[in-house]
Amino acid sequence: MGISAEIICIGSELLLGQIVNTNAHYLATELARLGIPHHYQTVVGDNPARIKEVLALASERAGLIITTGGLGPTVDDLTHETLAEFFGVPMVLQNEELKRIEAMFQERQRVMAPSNAKQAMLPLGAAVLPNPIGTAPGLIWQPRSDVTVLTFPGVPREMKRMWAETAVPYLQAQGWGQEVFYSRMLRHWGISESTLAERVSPFLEGSNPTVAPYAHAGEAKLRITARAPNPESARQLIAPVEAQLREITGLDCFGADEDSLAAVVAELLIKRGETVAVAESCTGGLLSEQLTSLSGASQYFLGSIVAYANMAKSDLLGVDTELMIAHGVASAPVVEAMAIGVCKAFGSDWGLAITGIAGPSGGTAQKPIGLVYIALASAQGAVSQQHRFNSRWERELIRQVSTQSALDFLRRTLVRSASFGIMEKQ
């Protein structure tokens, strides 16, 4: 028997994609909070043979088996019956549970179908895991000395209530959950997951804390997880590792946990007493939305111009028409002119601009889909970056990554004030 827990989610509707499996996410988070190791999750349909196959594996590698789903009154709700067959015991009627279910129907002035009575049947030796808001009770059972089984209905609000009110106290009383898992997520931009992993490779072999890389929509993350008797002890284990990782990754790390690039940029601008204005083409206002989604944005954000048409770039931002003809709208000269123009238009300390080809049409051999230019302007002039994002990405992803890259450009410049040739404001 293992000392870990295993989650088994039962229901053909999960396999068909008709229902999103939020129960597994909730239970995994809860197990981590309790410090209970958790190595496997399985989704299986409403099929007794396949459920038994999953139980055979789980009962050999985990000491705690948690199931959700299959506790309803219909013929395909077979979790408790299958558990009884697997562990070789009969089903018995729980009279008090039957009375409770009947009373629930009476309170609602509804007639209970005969099939609901099966919900009061549990394997011999199993205790009821009460369901205070639904008809389907779960069970708490030790069918073997080395295995504990907890079952929950698939309805999330019922499962969560049963978990919090009964399962957690029971597990803690049985010696489970004596430690906690605590995680810290370091967030990076402008570096790939693979490059990040190579830089910090010695840390990926640690056991407590553990370090693991992740990537999502252009962002690379390092999750540091420690196991300790309490959160404060876990934080103390994490702190020196985090410090070393931040030293290695430098400016590529923009924050941790819930930090966003927009929030980091906002904080830097406020500290410096500076403002920014934005000019957008291919991102169509996404950059402005990011910067204004935070409370107090008026302290640092003066305004924006979404200039899609060439005429708008010329009339509103002062971009020379000949410049656009000579270089194309997706070009360094044009985006720098946009940044300078918006900076002048609003009188801001910084002007941030984006232009490019988000697709799925409009790309050429010379200027393919995913080609994006970002510029940052100040009183000292403007500088730009060229990005070639994956041409196979969806339009929205290119727009989102372009927006984040623009925020990162500004962040790095503010942190390292002489970077990219822009001098710190005196």
C-alpha cells in the first residue's frame, strides 16, 4: 500500500467532454493543501469492468482512494455496487439513510421514485459519508487494512460540502494531512521554457523543495513546492531556493504567483512618478485594456489611440504616409513613429506602440503572419523590437503575446533604465 491518494472520477459524460472535470481540480488542490501526496488521477466511464480495472491499480499503489460520480439512482450509477463486488462484500440497506432520502422528497412535496432507494445501499462494513444537501450519500470505508475509500457524488457543490464537513476532519483524525504542500510560482517573460529549464537544471533534481518548469501562452513558469508541518515552515524552505532562482533568471523573472506584467509595470511607473500612453494597431486595444484593468490606472495611464487604418496612423499619430509606403505598416520605422506620436499627443513620459500581422490573412513571404513590431518612445527618442511569433498560432494568441511582450519591453526599460538605448529620465 502506498502513502499517497488517488482520485478516480467516474462518468461517461466526462469522457465524452460533456462535463468539465472540475472535481479533480478541486480535490487535487485540497490534497495539496493537506499535504497528502497524490500521484495519479483517472477518469473512467460507467462500466463495472473498467471501474474494477482502475480500482485494481489504485488499491495497489495508493492508501487513499477518492471517487466522484456514479452515486445517483439510475442504472448506470454503479460506483458503490462495483466497489462491493471488487472487494467481495454484499450491499446492505442503510435504513437511516433511506429515511433521510424519503424525508428530503417529502420536504420538497415530491414523490420519491423507487430507484432512489438504491442510494441508501452501501457495501457491508462501509460507513455513511453524509450528504447534507443531496440525496446521494458517500461512504467512508476500509475494505482492507491498507486501503481507505471515500466516495462522493459528481455534483460539485455536494462533493465540496461533504469534503469540507466530513472528509477532511476524518482524514486528519486518521493521521492523514499532518503536513502541508505550499507552492510559489515564479513567472518569466522573454525566455522559453526549455532555456529556462537548462539554466536552473540543478534545481530540478531537488526533493524538498521541488522545482518544476511550466509554459503557457508565451510565459515560462517555475513552480517551487515544499512539504512541511505548516505553511510558514514551507515558506522558509522555499525562500533560499527562490532567491537563487531569481538571481539566475534576472530580469526574465517579472514576478510571482498572481503578479501580472501589467501590475508590475503599473507599480514601476507609480514609483517613478511617470506616465505612459499607448498606440495600437494589430492588438486593437488589448494593451490598453491590460493597463487600465487595475485600480488607480489614472495615476500612470494617460490614454490610447487604436489606429488600424493608415489614415488613422497619419492623422492621429502623425505617421508620415511616405514612411508607411516605403517600409510597410508592419515595420520598425512606422512603429517608432507611432510611439513618438502617441507620446506627443498625450504629453506622456513614455509612448508604447504595437503594429504587426496577426493573421490569419495578410501575411507575405517578406512579412509573414506573426511578424510584430513594438516600440517605446521617450523624450530621448524611440527604439523598437521585432518579434516573429509562430505563424500557425491563432490570431488571438498572437495579439495576446504581442500585448504581453510590449508590457515586458516597458518593464525591462523601467527596471534597467539605460536598456535599449533609452536613458533614464533625469
